[in-house]
Amino acid sequence: MWPYFLLIFIIFLLQFKYGNGGKSKIRFYVGLIILFLFAALRGVSNGDYDAYLTRGKEIDSLYKIIYNNTNMEIGYCFLYYLINLFHLPEQTIIISMNFISILCISKFINKYSENKCLSLLLFLPLYFQFDMQAARTAVAISITVLGVNYIFKRRFFFFCLTIFLAMLFHRSAVVVFPLYFIYNLRVSLLAGLTSIVASVCYVKLIGMDNTVLYILKTLRLNNFYAKYFGYVNNKRFGYPFSLVDPRLLLCILVYVVSKVICKNSNKAEKFFINCGLMNVLIMILFSEHTIFCCRLSAYFNVYCIIIVPLILKTIYTLQCTKNKNGAVRSFREVKLLTVAFYALYGMVYAYVCFISLGLDYKFFF
């Protein structure tokens, strides 16, 4: 179990400056390389690892990329076609998907994060849950965040194209489509909290299952109806997500703190905060089944890796207006507590996802 904790410890150490320079960019890229290698060279997981290695072995033509029995999206099939075409080792499919995921996330963090190394630490729970277990979803999530640039520039076609590319790896990526329309949306803290309470009432009194199944049946989308019905009745995945789950409570806390602290944020920062609210609402609305709650909310939860550094930066800026020397000391204390908390949080995720199940890390070779 020590490799998982060692990884977290290394990312934890990258949060601090060493010597006079610090060179946060170097620390950031070192962290990215370590995360990529750790996921790409793994030989075990609690997810679809074995399925990824074997299902694409018969894809040896362009025709089979679309028409096959792998039950995988086109993106996966295309990658495996290239692997078969060039006679590459089967582990290449894992390596390639993790490379795409980490690359896209790195571009996102590099462009929008106020503290890149901290964002890597905040990324660890999603990393353990998807990059280390459900790589197709990890690729889809990472591609969708590249669409943020087109949201800010109001380029709808390119945003849709980005989401389409993400859906080539997992169709659940369609859930982020509404993000384009919340860019100019102004939501007060009171309105946000009211929507959270309203979503809880909706789930308890009506239920998302009844709504989704009714819509699918009305539209005669029989395949989607059968698939959704199968998921919700699956004993392994269909169990409910608790509304007092620490993950949900933490997301609510991050949203509330961001609204209280970042009052003078610009439009882009307000958008990320709105994404935090969307994350909470998705978790609640789909809480009837953990698989839907965790998978769909992950497309919005990823924006927390930008929101938390934004909160810390705003705290530092506000304190500097009062007492610069005191602000530096106070900021260091707040940052240390934040880093320690999320390092511990990552350890809990690693324990739940791997260690508690006896999945010791080992290389594929």
C-alpha cells in the first residue's frame, strides 16, 4: 500500500519552495510526470483495466472501429486500432489514455490555476477514481475542461466540438453542455443555497429516477431506457449516495466559502464558482445512485482544483490590504492547513479505492 501514500507524499512536498528560487513551474511539471508514470505503468486497478487491455484486440480495420462488440466508445476503439496497426504492446492503451488525460488537465491547470502545484494535490481524488480506474471517463473529463476557453470566447461551435471529442471516449460528457449558458449567470449565495435545498426536496419527494425513466420512455429511447434501468437496479453500482457524505459536504463548503470570500471576482472566476454550485446540484440530484452521482459530478468537481487556489489567493490579497507582513504569515498558515487537509483527503481516497480492497500497486511488467 505504500506506493499510493508515497505518491501523495511526493505531491505534498511539491507544494513548498526549496532554496531561494522555488521554481514552481519545475515542481509542477515534475508532479505531472510522476502522476502520468504512476497511472500509465500500473498493472492493477479496481476498474476496467483488464477490459481495456483485451476488448480491442480484434479491431484491425477502420470498419471495426465503429462496428464491433467491445461496448466501448469510438475513441477507445480508434486508439486500439492504431495499437494493432503498429503491433504495440497492449499496455499502450492504458498509457495513451492516461497521457491524453494528464496532458489536457495540465493545460487547464497551467492556464487558469493561481497555484499549479496545489491544483495537482486537489486533483488526486479524481485521479485515483478515474485515471487509475476508469481511464475513458478520465479522458472525457480532461477534454471537456479544454472547452472552457471557448466558453469564455463565446465560440459555441468549437465548444460543441470539444464536447463531441470528449463523448468519443465517454458519452456521459454530454452533461457539461449547459456550462456554456451559465457563463453570464449571476447567482447570489442565497439563491445558490436555495437551489441546493430545493434539489434535496426534489430528490426526496419526486426522484430523478422517475423523471429520467419517464422522459426516456416518452421519447421512445428504448436502448437508453434499458441501460439506465439496468444501472439503477444493479446491486454493485445502484446503491444510493448519502446526502451527508463528506465529499458532498466538502463541495458545499468550498462553494459557500468561495461565494463569501471571492465577492469581487471577475467573470471567469464567477464562472468557476458557478461550476462549483453545479457540482453540488448534480451530486444531490443524482444521489439516488452512486455511480451516476460520482461519474456525472466529476465533470464539475474538476473545477474545484481551480476554485480552492482562487480562494487562497483572494484571502492573501484581502489580508495584504490590512497588514502585509501579517498577511504573509497568516497566508502560510492557511495554505499549510489546506495542503495538509487535502493530502489527508487524498490518502482516504487511496485507501478506499485500492488499499481497503487489497489492490497493492504493481507495475504492468
